[in-house]
Amino acid sequence: MARSDTRYREAYNRILSFCDTLPVEATIPSETRLAEIAGVSRTIIRRCLSRLQDLGLISWEGRDKRLLRKPQDEDRIALPDAGPGKSDLEQRFLDWILRFDVPANTPLSVAELSRTFEVPQHDLKEFLAGLSRFGLVSRRPQGGWMLLGFTKDYAIELSDFRSLLEANAVSQVAEAPVDHPVWQGLSRLRQDHLALKAAIETDFHEFSKLDERFHQTINSVVRNRFIAEFQKVISLIFHYHYMWDKTEEKIRNEAAIDEHLAIIDALEARDADAARAATQRHLRTSKTTLLSSLRLHDLG
């Protein structure tokens, strides 16, 4: 449905709600005032008035407009589904990139992507502009957009940046007060890690979700809007690499469980140095696994 039609439908329903506050035979305000009430142009207001007149809700002769009857539920216009939100679009777009459906340095067609992701072109352009700060897309000098893609260099830079962020987060966890919710979160994570380790022979594929929870809990202590934005992308990319390479998955996941438990041990002992060292060991392993996964796509 066109954006302009959606605005008309929303405006019409607002005017209908306004009319419901008036007594029958009341004078309806000017088009300018109605435009202010509905937050749209007078052109759209005139469309709304025409529909109200056709339904016998108002009389309309020049500037004289009067309410003839109270609005009913059936007088309202159905609104289109809201469609995917920003977070859902971000998830699906990154899914599209990280499944390597298109190679790096591919020009992007906004019209085609708009159809693919079922969002208006205006919303997609805003989304791409926001996503460009993560270095996955960029504006083309001649106009339009370019997919820079997920490459080996990108993976290395992202891993190094992740190490800086998580070293900072681990330090903050170690200094968190005893009543901070992160300690309860780590206690539950310890139990869940031990349970998965006991069932690793059959349930090793469950580790990716546990890994995501673990890193989210560690990073939850950091109150920084800029870091939070990047953590969303980092989390999703490192979650995806578990899907790319299934070779020796059980062995890798069991080793990662032990690395997580070492971090939890150090944090619960309030040993910041040991926690940072354990975190760096774990992130080096994760970086190696990520680069190994990329080799499956001739990117490593």
C-alpha cells in the first residue's frame, strides 16, 4: 500500500474520532484546523471530507460543514499491517548479507530491496543510511548504495573491536556491586553451561544461543548508547558463524563452554586481571573460529 494512502487512512480515522466528540448538527472546523488536528495537508483533508459526505456523516457546502450523525465503527477505514519494524528489518538484512546471497561490492537497487524486504523505499533508504556506520554498506559517488559485504578484513577488524569492548565490559562486571543483577545472571549461566556440558554429546548445537546470552550478560553492565548499537551487529555476526562451519562443532563448543566457565570463575572471585586474561583467550579462539568459517566461502 502506498505511503500516501496510509497517511490518508490514518488522517480520516483521526478526523472521525474528532467528529465523535461533537454533538450532532455541530459546525465542523475549517480545513486548516482539521489539517492541524490530523497532521496532514489540506489536500488529504479534502479527501477525508469527501468520504465523510459520501457516507452521510456530514453536510458540506463551501465553508459550511456540519455533523449529521455520530460516527460508527463501520465508518472507520482499516489500516494496513505495520509491517516489519526497524529491528526486524535489520535482522533480515543482516541475515541476507551473512548468508552470502550476494558478493561484496555489489551495487544495491533500492527499488528491488524494497520489494524483497516489503518496506517503503523511503524507510529502506533511512535504514541503509543508518547501517552505513557499521561499514557493511556505503553510498556510491554516482548515487545509490553499494554492499561492501562481510569480508576477511571486516571479520578481523570486528573481532579486534569486540575484544576492546568486552575487555571494558569484563572490568566493569568485576567492579559491579554485590546487588547488581549481573551476578544473578552469571549464576544462572554457570548452571546452564554445566548442564549443557553434561549433555554435550547430543545437545552441542544449543551452544550458539547460550554463547549469545553469555556475551549479552557481560555487556549488559555497560551503559553506553554507542557501544550498544555496535553490540547488536557484533552479536548477530558472531552468532551466525556457528552456522557456517559444522566441522568439529561439538569439540569447539565444549572448549568454548570451559572458556566461559573460566571467565565466570574469575568474575565471581572478583579477580579482574584473571577475568580479562580469560576473556582474551576466549576471544582469540572465537576470532580463529570465525576466520576458519569464512574459508568455507573462500573469504578467509
